[in-house]
Amino acid sequence: MSEGRVYIIGLGEGGVLNPEVGELVNQAEVLLGGERLLRYFLEVKAEKIVVKDNLKEIVETIKERLGQKRMVMLASGDPNFYGIARYMVKELGKDVVEIIPNVSSMQMAFAKIKEQWDDAVFTSVHSRPIEDIVEVVRSHHKVGIFTDPQNSPSEVAKVLLAHSIDNCSAYVCSSLGEEDESIIEADLSDLVQMRFPPLNVLILIQKELKPSPRILGIPDEVFRKRREGLITKLEVRAVVLAKLGLTEESVVWDIGAGSGAISIEASFIVRKGYIFAIEKNALDREIIEENIHRLGASRVEVVSAFAPEGLDELPDPTAVFIGGSGGKLTEILKVACPRLLPGGNVVLNIVNLESLNLAAEGLRSKGLEVEVTLVSVARSLSASSFSRLQALNPVFIVRGEKSEK
């Protein structure tokens, strides 16, 4: 056992150790771990240090004792599977950390419910946004989730039901290996009312995997709208989304959101970021909310504001779409362009020449590189036994890109 390393050792259910690593624990001069895990080794004479929400202090303690003390850190199951090993390797380096895994609680949970786990996907809501699980659950048949006391199985169920995901069988495996071990099967609606011990694993199995929504090109007629003009047409919408340069982690402002078509279709690309549909009209906001619910969109927040009012409360964007400015384009650009993060894009749809010049000059005056694209679309229309083309209104798509510098 080297004094220049810290050994992170995984415990099985009930505190079981693999025989070959038991001697490492017995030889330890410093034993670190959660209170529950340390109780399994009261007979070990080492200095005991409790690990909780004090990881920065723990790292400093380890650094101070490296080369002087034999140190072992206890963890549950596999420390390298959504566990503490990631943080310790990042802070201490691979040369310092030795990881010795055990059976993970996730593996044990699948064994308890007698379901194979080689076709499952895994995620965690421990100390991270709970909304991140929505798209994971929506698009996968079988999901294993590590929870925490705040983001409990009940809270997970509430979030999923709020996004119209209700066709899952849920298994909550609590206190595995302990005297109070419990395995509960329930529907998501039942799960909302239940309470569980803090140590649990949630497994969701969809009864029937619903088809994923189209990522690009949702037909115009699918969206409810107050009137026909309050939607960015499918073909134009596809170009706009490309010009916005979206990633999974984008933060999008959709100003003058209308029916919410841009926000909703963007949400199927932006799976880890945030989209703010900013709309001043109360009826349109209701329509956006309805479209979000019907199409199963997530990570879209409807904001009641007449931009540029209300923008100060939003996080800085990586992409801004201005579908309607209410005559306040200059004021909106004055707020949005300085807030736009480097490498981000401001995109506008313009239908008249006067506004085109105003938009292009407004973006240039804020230091953005301007590009103008004219999109002219004609759709086939059946007429008797023949088909003809019917043109849609031409649209100028103006993009302003902020330099990475």
C-alpha cells in the first residue's frame, strides 16, 4: 500500500468488501467516507474523516497527507459510475488515485427487479437540473436514474408527467443491502404521492416507446395559431434554425414568439440548454403553452414581456431570433447585441426593404458581421388533374454573428 496514493474502494450491499481489498482498509491510517459507510469499520484504528458536502476540504486534507499517511476513501458500489471518483481524479490526478470498484447500486437494482440492464441508458439528477431527464426518458425504452433527496423519485415523476410522459412503469429500489431494503413498482402518477428513503435508484421502463418528435420540419398545420401570419413557415423555419447555429447547450431568446414554432422546434435540438419564448400577447402565450404541451417540447419557458422589457431577467443568450419586434427593433438590438455571447448569432425575418436596411445597419452598428439570405419558396398545389406552384411571400433572413474575440 503506497503512501503516495489514495485508494477509492467501493463497498457492496451491506458494506461487503472484496476479500483482496479488505487488507487495504485495515492498513489505512486515514479512512474517509460517508457516515453510513464509516460505521461498517468502527474497529479500524485509522483517523476517520466524514465526507459530505465538503469535497474541497477533503481534497486539501488528502493533499496535505499524501506521502505521509496511508489513505483509503470508501464509496458505494462502483466509485467510477456516477460516483466520487470523477471528482477526485480531476482534483488529484490519475497518478494519485487508485479505484477499486464493487457491484454498483444500479447493477444491483436491475438484478432485484430481474430486468437486464445491457439495453438501458443511465443518468443522474444528483445536484443537476432535473429537467435534463425529460428527453432522456422520452427517447429511451429503459432508463436507470440516480436520485438525491431534493430530486427524489416523486419529483422526477412530477416533471415527467408535466411533459406528458406517463406511460412508464417505475421501480424504486431503496436502501439496497440494508435491513430496510424495499423494492416498489408503481405508475408515475402513483409515484408522485410516495416518499422514499434518500438512498434509492429509480428505474423507468416505457410500456410502449412513443415515436420521437421530428427534430426539423414540423408541418405548419400541426401548430395552433391565432392567425396564419403568426408562424414562421416550415421551409423558412429550417433555414432560421440553421442560421442560429444551435447546439445542445444553447441559450435561445425567441422574441415575438407568436405560435412558438421556432422555440418548440429548437427545443428538439437544444436538449441541455434553455429556450425563452418572449411574447407580449396573452392569447399567443396561451397558444404557445398549448403547442408546447401537445408536441412534447421541453426546456421552453414562456416569458410575458414586450421586448426589450423583460430581457434583463434572462441569462445571456448564445442565439437570438427576432420574429416580431413590435416597432422596437432598435431598442431590442441595443439590449440583445451586447448580451449575446461570443460566437453567437442574432437572426431576424424581414419581409420589406425598409426593415431590411434597418436590421442590417442595426446589427453592423453593434459590431456584428452581417449576412443576408433571401428565401423564396413555392409549394405545389393541385388544380384539377394538374399541379401548379404557389409562391409564399419571400423572406429576408438577416444574421448577425458576434466575433469569438
